[in-house]
Amino acid sequence: MRPRWWVPLRDARAYAFVCVCVCVCMYTHARVHVPRLIRSSLNAAANTRVGQRTSARTTTTTTTTTTTTTMAQPHDEVLAAQEAHLNGLADSEERTIFDKIVSKDIPATIIYEDSLALAFRDINPQAKTHFLVIPKIRAGLTRLSKATEEHKMLLGHLMYTAQLVAKQEKLDAGFRVVVNDGVEGCQSVYHLHLHVLGGEQLTWPPGCPPQ
Ligand code: 5GP
């Protein structure tokens, strides 16, 4: 026979147990499912935008259609940039994939190297010729908007290198230099880099917001 005070105590313990279970469930949901839901809604939004863009392009010229099917799909980069942003990689990554290319820990097709800069082919080309020019030492230049007075010489050197390698790549008819900055600029690797694109007639404008 339990004493009379036992009944409310037993109820309180059951109540506490239920509360703990609810808290654990809520915590798990917040940690695991919410980021996944955000990511999938971002993916859906990006895919919709790309769908609109692709259909707009298909009606313009057949040449453009061929280009979009043979080259990597542009939304990959939008997603990569959003993922990098969501995962908090911006400015926080100790060693980026580009640092590993500089140190030759991972392979890349390097087409130019000097004491300050490295140029290598983009793994996911968006034009017949597409290479990246990066500073060998990131030195705080995770993105262009982080540039300070001290970076002026290095930035000039990267621009100079871009045209030097473009000549080496025989892009005499012209080329385009692009720097993506931050999530809305579609930056996915937070180590400053110049994209150099060419080798064929490029189109304009480069970024196409939904109509
Ligand atoms: P962002 O989107 O940051 O402006 O450009 C990053 C670029 O780096 C993308 O065009 C992407 O294809 C390229 N990239 C990412 N990882 C690698 C890699 O491991 N090797 C090479 N060669 N390029 C990469």
C-alpha cells in the first residue's frame, strides 16, 4: 500500500517524462528537419527560376539551347552558393578547396602559376574555355567585398594574370572576367577567384532574374 502523497508525485513524474519527450522531439525537429526543409524550398525556388530562364532561352536561339544542354546547368551554382551560405562556409572555412589545389593536395588542370597567382581550368565549365585565377594566399580575400587598401596590388596582379592567361589560351577574339561575390552573387567557394570565360560567342546579360 503506497502512502497518500505518492499519487500526486507519480503524476508529476509522468508529466515531467512527457515534457522531456516533447522537448527532445522538438529539438530533433529543429536541428534535423528544419534546415532540410529550408534547403529543399530553396532548391525548389532555384529550379523554378532556372526553368523559367531555360524556357526563355529556348525560344530565343537554338545556339543558346545547345550551350545550356552541353554546359553545366546554371542552377547548380545557385544551389552551391546557397548551400555554402546555409552551411556557414562564408569567411569561416580554414582551408578551401582552392587552398588544397594550391598545395596540390587535390588535382586540377593548372595552366599558369607564379609566386602570387594560380590559374586552373574550372571543373564545371560554363563556356568552351573557362578557367579561374586565384591568389595563392587568400590573405583575408574570402570575397571581393573584403578587399582593403593592402589588397590593391594583388587585385591588379590577378586582373593582369587573367588577360595574360587569356592570351595563352588564344582568346584573341575576346573573353569575359567575372567575380561572384556572396550568396546573391552566386559565390560558392570563399577564396577570391576570377572566372575567365571565352572561346565562343558569349551572351549578355550574364545573370537572368525571373521575368
Ligand atoms: P563561385 O561559384 O564561387 O564563383 O565559383 C566556384 C567555381 O569553382 C565554380 O565554377 C566551380 O565549378 C569551381 N570549382 C569548385 N570546386 C572545384 C574543384 O575542385 N576543382 C576545380 N577545378 N574547380 C572547382
